[in-house]
Amino acid sequence: MTLKSQPWPVLNYEKYKDTLATVHLWTQIVGKIRLSNSPWINHSWHVTLYVSSRGLTTGSIPCSDGVFQLDLDFIAHELIISSSDGQRDVILLYPRSVSSFYKELLSKLDQMGIEVDIYASPNEVDPAIPFIQDEIHKSYDAVQMNLLWLALVKIEKVFTRFRATFRGKVSPVHFFWGAFDLAVTRFSGRAAPIHPGGAPHMPDRVMQEAYSHEVSSCGFWPGSEQFPSPAFYSYCYPTPEDFGKQPAEPADAFYNKEMGEFFLSYEAVQQAEDAEKMLMQFLTSTYNAAAITGNWDKDLECNLSHFER
């Protein structure tokens, strides 16, 4: 069977912003459950979610008698709880408050005998309303959430291919629920200066461990009130003085000096004749900017053309 080719979906921040605000907090609850039940993996890789064939998933999470898994399904619009002892339960996704979602999820986990103890307030957002008290965020547009997820599916494929062109240490393509972004990160192998931290409602020690070594990181972010447009980004840490002066492709890409990052609008990629090629140009050229100005080892790069059919 061959899957039908689908165009990259049109994303409109104004149409999905309220849904985004609510689902962002739902993913924080789901992600914190994975965090609290998993052993620490470097750079917080144990906390992330992953793009799945139906939405976002935690993958397997350890529990006392086996593993369990949480799957946000943006086709059927439900959260599926499943465990290795054969239990399964479902929570419906609809315009409901963060408090309602939180209470039902923890209740169902308790009924399944899965022990969970999380820090029950959001990170990297301000204000950080405790989940159980949040009756403000309660929007859910199923059509818009499905489109946003379909965009993540398209992006994840390109990020995975980009990830494969690096011999050194490189992260999975994973979804960080703190900032609600899909990202992949390359490492030079060298230690970095201590990161200053400063993310809202995030311990500095977590940021410092995440950036303990030199990185070149790229990702996709669906936007905010301050930047109401979905976009791709690329940055490095530490940031060499000439990083932003390097050429970036395609022509639509630009460097924001205040943020210290390169950006490319999702719209430019979505409308391109070859969206995957354009996005790969952005990822590759901005990594090159980091590698050249940071004097990274060229042997970390690899060419897959020999293995392609």
C-alpha cells in the first residue's frame, strides 16, 4: 500500500491560538507524567513527546509492573492510556478546561493502578496557573489541531532526514512540551560555558544541564501573541560573534539579532514548489553557520548519497 501524497497544510495562528494555549498545557501534564516516571536522560531527553501516526505519544513509560503509554490522538481526538498488563482507557478531547483534563487523567491512571506524582504547575509559561485551578484555558478546535499535527508529521520527516546526516551525538527528533516545539539538536562534543538560564518557571540547573555542551539546534514553533506566525528556527550555543553574519538559505530566511537565531516562516515552506527541499536548505545552511563560526569538526558530517537508492 502506498500512502497518498498530501500537501503541507495551511496554518493560521489566529485560528488555532486558543486551542494551542489549551493543548500546550495538556501536553505539559502528559509530559510531566513521563518525566516523573522515567530515569533522567541527558539534556532532558526523558521528558519529550514524539510525533506519531495519529498525534503525539510519550512512548513507553516505566511503571511498577511494566510500562504504560499516553497517546494524544488528533484524528479521533482522544487521549489513550494503555499499559502492558492489557488495560486501556480513553479521555475525550473537546473544549474542556485544563483542570477537567488533569483531574480525569489522574483519576483514570489511579484506577489503573499507575502511580503518578508530578509538579502540577506548568513550566516555561507565565502566568503558571496550577493545573487543578486552570478553568481559563478550555478551547479545542478539532480541525485546527488536526492541521497543526499534520504539519508536524511533514516536518518530522525532514528533521529525521537531516538528523541522519550527522555522525556525532545528535538528539532524537522530539517534541518539547515546555515551549511546544519540535526540535533536533547536534552536539560538537565539546563542553560549553555555563548557561545563564532565565526561562520562566524553569530551574536554571535544568537549562544548564541541557546546554552543558556546544549545540546547534533547529526546530519548529507554532507561534505566540508576540510572534503570531508559525516558523522554523535555528540557533547555536554558545553563539559566536559572526554566527548571524553567515549566509542562510533560502532567501526568505533571516537572522534576528535580539533572539540570536535564524528564522524561516512556515508559510514560505508551505507555499514552496518543493517544501522539503526548502526546509532542508534552511537546516543545512544554518548548521553550517554554527559549524564554521564555532570551528566544529568537519568529520562529524556525513553524506548519505552512497546509501540512497
